[in-house]
Amino acid sequence: RASAWHDPDMLIVGKPWALTVSQAQIQFATWAVLSAPLFIGADPRVIPDEHMEILLNTEVIDINQDPLGDQGRPVVFNSLTHVWVKDLDNGDWAVVVINLQNINHGMNETLNFAEILGDEVTSADVLSARDLFAHQELGRFEESMTVFVKPQSCIALRISTRDSVSGVPGVNPVIIDRPASDESQGTSFSKATAPLWVTIFVLFFVCIAAFGYIWRLRKKEKLTTKTLAVPFVEIHEVGQI
């Protein structure tokens, strides 16, 4: 309802040990399209530059703070892919495409405008699209567009009917080869090393717990051995004199 917002909790963007750069983009874009409060859960004094760039992305923040206050709706929602659409006050749409697959290759996702944007879009409309993380105009498209999304990454788009009359339809697919991976952003926590780091951390505490259990067991065994080894003492009743 108006003036009420869903709160999926604070952002963990800014914590490179918790999210890769591409995963941080997923969370920030999702919170923006949901019109959710953007509460930063990290210490701003130590947020890495690549995460701070996400938090200060005014184009994505504009989607979150749009005056219409509409919450985005899922038009594709399965275990591999999420596509969210949010109506904007000036007639534009925000579209977030998320690839949840954790594999070595990305995916092509075709966005049919009439299907995802609603009845106000017809097959005759030519729409323009802009990548909000790359800050890049992608061109104009008729009926649909196809985007390439890397694993565990997202594409955040602003789609508009502006300048569509004289526009030339774009060529599919659009491969947005922007620096979304941790290697290109310079952080030491890549998609491969983050799970390994967590595994090492867990194994360390498992080893400590196992060592403590064995130590207590050995201590108990020694105590039992000492108790059983107490020599037998024969007691003779002393008669009265």
C-alpha cells in the first residue's frame, strides 16, 4: 500500500568476505527494484572501492527512490533465473535480470517487451535500453532484446519509449561485457576462493572441536585407570584387649 515498504533487511554490500562484486550488484539492484530501504550494514570507513561504487550508483538509487513508489514484480522466477520489472513515474521501466547459476558460462535471456512490460507496449513500439551499472546506452529495440548475463551476476536496465519513433531496432543478442567479476574489480575474494575460505574456516573449528573431544576422552580414560588401580588393602578386625 502507499507509504509502506517491504524491508528485506539491511544490505551486506560492502563486505567483500560475504559477497563478490557481482553478487553485491545483485543485492543492490534487487533492493532497488523492490523499493526496499537501502540500509548499509557495513562500516563505511572500510568498504572497498568497488563495493562503494555500487552503493553510490545514482542510476540504481533513482530506481529505488522513484516517486511512484511501485514495488517491482517478478515476471520470471525459477531456480536459475529471476527477472524483475518495476514501473517508474515517468513511464519508463526498470528491469533486473539475475543469473543464479554458479557455473563457468553465462546465459542469454530474451526479454519480450509485450510480455514483461504490460499491455501498454505493442509490437510496433521501439524501446531504448540503458545498462545502469555500466552507465551505457545499449540502443533501441523492437519487440524484444536479448542480454547476456554472467554466472552469479545481474543486468540492471532502464527501458524507455523515449526517442522511439525514429529509432532503429537493435541487433540481438546484446553481450554486455562489463567488469562484473571480482578478478576485473581487483578484489582478492573471487567466486572460487570465497567458498574455499569458508570451507577452511569451518574445518578449522571442526578440528578444534574434535581435538577437545579426544582430549577429554583421554583424560577420562586415565582417571578410570587410576581408580581401578587402587591396591587392595586387607583390613583385620582388632580384638579388644
